Amino acid sequence: MIDFDEELKNFKPSMETSEAEDAIRDKDLTDMIDILKEITASQSTVIRQSAAVAAAAKQNRK
């Protein structure tokens, strides 16, 4: 049989939704979107640098 009094002593209430949201929001979690943003930013930098080098090379050929 289940001893309800014993179970109630061991009961720990879960967080309220707003408390859970705050706890989750306060964590600094990296998700796939953050990773993709970082990759995209680094690729954009490489592309801009390559374009600048190509433009300089084209200018020097003239």
C-alpha cells in the first residue's frame, strides 16, 4: 500500500511556470541558432576579405 503521509513528506512542489522561465532564461545556453549566427558572421567576414583582395588585385592589373 502507498503511505500517503510519507509521500506527502517527500513531496517537493515543482516551480511555477514564470519561475521556471526565469531560471531557464538566466542560463547562458548556446543553441543551434547561436552557432549558426556565429558561423554566418565568420563566413561573412571571410567573404568580405576575399572580395577586398580580389578588388585590389583587379585594380593592380589595370
